[in-house]
Amino acid sequence: MDGKRYRVPARLHRVEQELQRSRFITTLAPAPTVEEAKAFIARVREEFPDANHNCWAYVVGPAGSTATVGMSDDGEPHGTAGRPMLTALLHGGVGEVAVVVTRYFGGTLLGKGGLVRAYTGCVQQALEALPTTERVPRVLLAVELEYASVDGVRRMLPGYEAELVAEEYAATVGYRLALPLAQVEAFKKALLDLTHGQALLEVLDEPA
């Protein structure tokens, strides 16, 4: 898993514009999974069942990642909607995002080039005003240490953005910590330095 932070949509966001008498409604939404992306697309299609087209694209994963993507021209000429929309998403600096561009045809044909520009522009314009938040990939660590090291370890946690999730006191002290993936190696080194190599550390999983 990549430890880089990236922006994701904070909430659903919609913009509307008219181009050559056609009405374009662009809706962006968070899409942390393919299932959620598809459910969002289905909701927009239900909202605008009388539209000529509900073209869509999604990027599930970090900003710019092509590992899990999807797109559809939804009846527009091949390659004039879904692909340009996906390209705009991939270059938009936002991950875990889905978009639907709903078009009500206004009677003026845009041509293939015009459609590509229209769908690209709709997504770019919506992304510019999209409220975002930061996604920080985090992991769960199990740490076991001696009582003598407790104060020192607790003091170092904020410096690594580590959150104490659970603690257990027995013959030794056990902690469950959630911290950014990018901080794990530095934290591990600092922990072993502080405890003179006596601490035990295990990466459990990505926290839920």
C-alpha cells in the first residue's frame, strides 16, 4: 500500500452549465469503493431518468491511480464522454472520486471535438470548486514494552501522528496504535532507540 496522502471529496458536489443550448449537470461524489461508485451513478441516473445521457467515470484509490477505474459514454459517440471525463479525473489531483455528467440535448450538435471539450470542461470546472479532505493511509500496530519505557513512548506518539487505540497492562504494557503508513519506519526506529531494542512491534492491519 502507498503511504502518500491525497485529497478526496468531502461530500457530494454539483455544478450546472449550458453549452450550445445543451444543459450539462455535473455531479461529483466520494467513491472509496467500486460498489459505492456504482451506487452513486445509479442514484444520479434515477434522479435524471429523462436525460439524453448520464455519462460517468470513477477513480477508486489514490489520486491519479489507474488501478481501479471505470467509464461510460452512455450513448454519446464512442470516446467523446467517458474517456475525457476519466482523463480529467486522473489529472484533477483527487482520489476516490466518481462523476456523472448528465446532458439534456438542446438541439445543437456539438461534434466529436466539441463533445470531448464539453465533457472535459464540465469535470474540470466541478473539480475546481470541489470541497476536499485529506486521506491519510493508516496502519494498526501492536507494541509491547516494559513499564520503564511507557512515559517516553507516550511522549513520542504525537510526533508521529500516532493515535493510542487500546492499551493493556500486565507483566508488560501492550499498546494498539494507529498511525500514518508513511510514519511507520521512522516510528519503529525511534521506538527501538528509546527502548534500547527491547520493544516488540508488529504491523497488524489497516485500521477499519
